[in-house]
Amino acid sequence: MQDGMNPRSRQILETIIEDYISTAEPIGSSAIRSRHGLSLSPATIRNVMADLEEMGYLASPHTSAGRVPTEKAYRLYVDSLLAVRGIDRVEREEIRRRCSMAGKDVDGVFREISQMLSSVSHYMGIVAAPSFSSNVFRQMEFIRLGSRRILAILVSQSGSVQNRIIELEQDIPAEELLRMANYLNSILHGLTISQVKGRIVKEMESERIRYDDLLANALRLSQQALDDGDGEIFIEGQANILDLPEFADVGKMKEIFRAMEQKSQLLSLLDSCLKAPGVNIFIGSESHLNSMSGMSLITSTYVSGKNTLGVLGVIGPTRMGYGKVIPIVDYTARMLTRLLHVE
């Protein structure tokens, strides 16, 4: 086998991983034999465990004769040993109930879903709202605030709204502002905001714009209105990991909470998930974030049509219950995609 293990070794490794996920205690050969009724002697199990340690799948804590899984072991487990379970009826109903727009704006929906992911998984729930450039353009409005000042309102299909006050070189009548908005809405509808920018540049280079001051002004105003901002991250459930034994160290907890507050590195990691649709799993150092040592992140993208809007997921210890959390994250992403769908 490519991983260098025979079926017996794989069975014992799987047993150790699942026991450690449940107990957070180093696993010894006697515990494996008694809990799972293996028809192997403790000496045989110890030899297999020694081989697994030599291959980098197990580690020996200094204070125990038992073994704990390594990141390499969790990666093998997730990729080839794990049996992902379905979502039970209660969890499915809670996810559906809380993936609702009723009485909430878009940010309220993202906050509610991060709270729900935390409560269902018992870890930290996270939702990265779309950066505005990944949104799909619905419409733009220009509202005259007074002489030489207008309010540009940019609305996306997901319901996000971006407002910007623009100072003008000369006053523009309200009826001309309406014509400008109608023109922009006709040529930009259905494009992502990043595509909108390219379309505006292309339109400004066209021959007819040179002879139509109103269209040229409309395009210039739209350029000023398109101001990118980083998508916000909603994180809930940090308290869920306070009682986990692997985070008893106060210094480690402070490091994790500081990373959650700063969010910039985490946002960069989540942005990389946008390029890989579907479920992604980062185990420990795979995230390349020092603050995520001992942590795993399971994410899934949510979309609108063919456009990936953002990412949601769960952060927990490397010994998290992957078989439970993966389907929760996947199902929630599909529910959010359905919620944000616009005909």
C-alpha cells in the first residue's frame, strides 16, 4: 500500500485515532485490546504501534506510555479511513431553521449561521462574508444630496449594499443621474463586481463614449463608487474550546484568541479556499498559521449561480470529530447557497 501499512496496521491506527478523538487521553495497547476486542496480543499491538510511530503516524507524550495521533495520522484518517456520517434530523432542522432571512439583514444571517455552526459542532463557527468584488451586481443608484455631491448606492444580488458619497466637479441634475444609473444597470447586471470593473474600462475605451458626455460621466461615477473592502469574518463559540484539555495552557489560548481578533491571517487562509470549491480540510500546520497549531479548520464554499461568494466552516482541535463536522459544514454551505440564490 502507498502508506506502507497493512490492513492490521490501518485498523489499529484508526482505532487509536477514534479513541483519542473521544477521550483526549494517550492510547495504550491494553486499552485497544480491551475496548475493541481485537484477537491480538498486547505485545503484537505494541509492535504495530511502534511501527506506526516510526512511520510518523503516532507520537509518545513524555508523561504517558500511550500514543497520540500526529497530523500525518489525521490526514490519512480524513483522506482514506474516515466514514462520514449523515446529519441527523434534529441537526438538519436546526440548520434549516437558522439559515433564514426572516427579520435579518445579510450580516445578521452570517452572524446567525456562525452561531449555529458553533452550537451544532460544539467548536467555533466561522463565516467569511463575501468581499464586495466577489458579489454579483444587481443595480446602482445615484441620489443627489446637494450641489456637486451625490450618494452612490451599489446593491449586489446577495443583498449586500455599499454606499459612497462622491464629490462632483460640476452639478448634475437628478434626471441625468437617473439616466446614468439606467445605462449602468443595463450593461452591468449579472456581472461580478470584479467583472464590472473590467466592463467599465472596456466601455470607456469604446468610440461612442467619446461623443456622449452623459455616458462618459456615468462610467466615471461608477468607477468612483466601486470601492473594494475586505469581507468581514463572523466567529462564534470561542468559549467552546476553553475546557478542552489540549488548550489548558493559558499562553496557547491567548494566542488563539488574538488570532481570532486580528482576523487578517485567517481571512487570507479563507480567501485561498475560494479557489477550491467544496469542502476543504486544514489540519494543524497545513494552514501555515502559527496561531492554528493544534487546530483544524473545515470549510466549504457557498455560491450564487456560477460565482463563489464566500466560505464558512468550523475551527476545532486536531482531534475534532471529523465524521460529524464535515457533513454539517457541507450541508450548511448548501443551505446558505440556496438562501442567497436569486432568480
